[in-house]
Amino acid sequence: MPQILIKLIELLQTDDAGIPELASLIAQDAGMTGKILAVANSSAYQRHQRSVGLEGALLALGTDMIKTLVISESVYQTFSSFPHSGGSDLRAFWKHALGAAVVARETARLMEYAQVEEAYLAGLLHNVGRLALLATAPREYATNFMARDDENLCAVEQRTLQITHTEAGAWLIERWHLDSFLADSVLYHHEPAARLESAHPLIRIVRLAHLLIHHPDQPDLVAGAAALCGIADEALDKIMQSAARQVRQSADYLGIDLTGADDVVPPPAALPVDPVQQRLQEEVRNMMLVSEMGQAIARQQGESSMLEAMTRSARVLFDFATAIILLENPTGQALVGTATGEHQQRLAALAIPLNKSSIVAGAAVERRVTLATHGVQPLGIAEEQLFRILGTESIVCLPLVTGGRCLGVLIGGVAAWQLPLLHKRERFLQAFGNQAASALETALAERGQARRQLAHVADEYREASRRVVHEVNNPLSIIKNYLSVLDAKLARREPVVSEMSILNEEIDRVGQLIGSLADLQPTDTGRVTNIARVVDDVLRLFRATDFIPASVQVMVRMLDEPNEVEGDADMLKQILVNLVKNSVEAMPHGGRIEIANRGHVNRERRLYVELVVADSGPGLAPEVLANLFGAVPSRKEGKHHGLGLSIVHGLVKKLDGLITCRSGRNGTSFEILLPALKEPAPAGMPARLMDSV
């Protein structure tokens, strides 16, 4: 709305619109000043050749003419700039608008209505909704823009556009936030007389002006409207006689050419397309809109951005003044506010129980769109707070439903007059709610998946840490024992080159184990390992530190071929250290350990080399067999014991091998299948049988 018109209305409502106040207002607008000067210096007012300035112009015109010019020029300039208005013949439109304005003003004077300029403005704007519909839907409305203005037109508008020109005009004027019944007079100017008996005078005035201008051929309707205003028939004749002259005068002052405005007889309103086809087109359009909005919402990163995109889309699609989202809490017993957009602090602390009767809870529980107006339905405290947060007289509760589950409710704030239109668009609302809920469910599922992945990684890291601690104990024990041996040899001045070499190897192995914490990815197994050499290294470690007592006999049986496998030698060394250590600890009173290469094994069309570690101990305990290769309770001291077999299993898997176990009263045997080389290397070490005590 033009600022000059807003200020003029404020002046008129406070009865301060004298010449000085009008002069001060008009001087602020160069275009309006030019218009006033042009009229004041025209032949109708100026009989001398001398031009007058602004003050002289205002005195010459008088306050009534000044008010009429300011109101008419402001409205004309504002709405003539609407899209598509330049391509339409608006002569008849502006003639009817000016006619209704003049009639409304004269009727207001006869009724002694205090704000006659307000009545003039209301008459001037009573059909501005038709310009709004033409601007919004030029293709659908072009044929009916020139149609006869009656109830049939409203019905066609409702069927084709889901909004009438009276509703569109009221919607525009509501946006001006005037302390006036101006919007209501536009909204109800097609209502029958029976409904307007107790209506505000401005509404009755505009209804009579509309009938006199658009339907003078229906005397019964005119008489009924005139009776509501207390206007006699002879007074109506005088109003109409002077109206024609005033309309021509106003049009001349505004520069509107009304020539030929009455040549075209307004046709009856018609449906531009078949209503079934129109409905189908509407459904397809709605589906496309919902799909596009759903994709736009789904592209958002993060829950907060997604919720903001939902409220923003809802405001665009359904003309919500504002919108918020309440989501179901983790227990599913209440709807809680989301800390997004405005009023974050209040929304974050808001909760509406789902097990208690309320408008919002009912929408969620019953999975249906619910419309409510403040003061009509009983409200709980939380819902009263919602109305205050939204700052509107009515709300739309849109459940966000996907897969039969309601994730929450989107609440839009609207004016009460918008509810009928939104009720007719309920299917569209529900489709949007379902699409938004689907995108939200995907986001929530991804967030849950991300949390589970983080928890899984954390568990893996903790488990890897425990395994590393367990495995580090082996080389540390060896290092400790070798230091004792080294101390004794140094005391006897014996050479310690071999022991120092082993110490260096074990210290490097400790570093490798600790370093493995930084990389949980599988180790590259593209190396070649000689089984016999690894077995020799392991036995050398145990023999030199006296870890294997004299009561335990170790037998090693290696073949000439195959003796090389694909895999990392250090991993195989860890496997053998754990298995031999377990076997020794299982035979405190002595026994026999056998480490043997049993040659090639074909398993599921893949070639392996079988390496066996067996002992003559009492066999594995039942709880170990029940959870073979998993972490089990251990009788040993320390919180990282009981992991040996699970570590062995993990290492064998990293080597892309297989491991099985046989256990009974006569002992335990672990058969390890390691990937054989695809092209066996030339024969190296000779076949041998070695007994070690």
C-alpha cells in the first residue's frame, strides 16, 4: 500500500485532515504533488492564465476533492502496475470501481457514517481481487476477468482457482493491517441482504454500491440493500444521477480514458475447461509441487536445515503467516518443540502430551489435518502458548505421517478467512505432510545410522585396544625374560649378539602392535611367508627364555613343499606364539606339543597349506568351546586375559585363512589353513624331523 495513502487514512481516522496537514502529506510525494497542481491549474478550476503553487492549489480544490484525488491516484497507480494488467482492457473495471467509490461515499453521507473517505476507498477497492486473480492466474482467469460480476462468477472462480475475487481482495487488504472493516466490506459484498442485517455499516454501504453499479437491472436486490442502509428510492436516483458526472470528472483528473467502456456487454462467467479435467490438472500440479518440495527438503544437510526448509516450503505453498514443527519425543508420549527459526527458547521447552485431549494431539493421534480458531474450541495452556507464539487467530495442524507412523505435527498460523480455502486443499496439505515426513524419516534414520556407526567404530577401537594390550604382553614377556638371560651372560662375559637381535625384533614388534591402533583397515596380505622359518623363530624365542619347561616336549614336522604361503610373517608369528603359549599353560605337569605342516588342502576350489598346532593337554573347557574364538572369562590375572583365541581367529581372517579346532580328553588340535602360493617357489629347505625339549 502506498505510504501516502496509509498516512492519509491515519489522518482521516483522527479527524486531523485539514489543509495544512494535507499540504504537508502531499508535499512528500512528488508525483502526487504534480497531480494536484495539474488538476488545480486545469480549466475547471483556474480561470486566469497565472499558475498557482501547491498551497494555492489546495485552497482552490478544497479538502473533499484533495482527499478524493489522493485516494484515487494512489489506488490507480498501485493496481495499474499489477502483472498482466497492461495487456487487458481495464476501462470497464476502473469505471465500475470509480462508480462504486462515488456511490459508497454519497451513501455514507446520507447514513451520516463518520468516515466517508473510508467508504470511498472501500468502493474503489471492492473488486480489486479481480486484478489480483488476473495477475496470479492470467491464463485461467483471462476469459472471466470481463465477465458479469455476480454469484455465478464467484462459483466459477471457486471451482477453477479455489478462491473467489472477494476472498482475494480481502486477502490483499488484510496485508495492510488497517484498523478498519475495509477488508470485510470487500469480502462480503456478494452476500445476500438477509445475512447483512446486523453487519457493520461499511459492509452494507459497499454491498449497495456494488448492486447500483453492477446490477441496476435487478431492482429487488437494490431495494433490499437500500433498505439495510435506510436509503429511500428517490435518494438512490439522485445518487446515481450525480455519480455519472463525478466518475467522468475523476477519470479525467486521473488520466483514465473511459471511451467505449460501455460498448462491451459483460458475458456470464464460464468454466474455461471441463471441471473434471480442471480437478485432474490441479491434482497433477499439486503432486509435482509436493514432489519438488520433497526433493528440496531431502537435499538439506542436517536436521535443523531440513526442519527450516519444511516450514519455509509450507509458508510458500499454503500462505502460512508463520509455521513451527513439533516432533514426537523418544518415548512417543508427547510432541515437543524444535529449536529452529524464531522463538527457539520457548519452542524448545514446549511439550504437548499425546495421551490428553487437545487439538494438536488429536491431529497427531488421528493422523488428520485439523483447522482451529482461537476462542472457538477449548484450548489447553500449551495450545494457548502456541497461538501466542504464532500470533494468528487460526492454526492448521498438519500431521507428518509416513509408513503409518506420525513423526510430529507442522503447525501453520493463518487468518480465519483462509480456513475455508485450506479445508478445500486438505488433500494437498496431507500430501505435503507425507512427503515432508518421508524426508524427515530418512534424515532421522541416517542420523541414527551415523550414531550406530560411531558407536561401532568406538567399540572396534576399544576391542582393538584390548587386543593390542594382550598381544603386547607376549613380546614384553619375551623381552623381560631375555633381559634376565642377557644379564646372566654379561656376568659370565659370554657373547650376547643373538639375544640383542631378538630383543630388537621384539621391540619392533611392540611398536608395530601399538601402531596398528591407528589403522583398523585389513593389512595387506600380498607377502610371501616361509612357514618353517616362522616356526623356528617362535621356538627360538621360547627356548632361549626357558618359557617351555623341561616336562614339555615340542615336536616340529615340516615338509619340503609346500612351505610358503601368502601372508604376513609377523601375523603368523603372533598366531603361533598365542597357540604355543596356551598349550604350555594347559599342561602344567608336562606333555607334548606338535607343530606340523600337513601339506596342501583344497577347500571350496581354493588351495591352502595346512599348519597344525596340537597338544596332549586335558582339552578346552566347556565355556571356551561354547564361545570358540570369542573373548571368554579367564582364570588368569589381568583384565585382558581370555582374548588369545579371539585374537588368533582375527589374525587368521586377516591372512584370508581358515581355522578349526578339535578338542577332547586326549588333547587339543588347531588346524590352520593358509592361502598357498599360486605359483609355488622352488624347493628350499629339506624335509626334517626335529625334537626339542
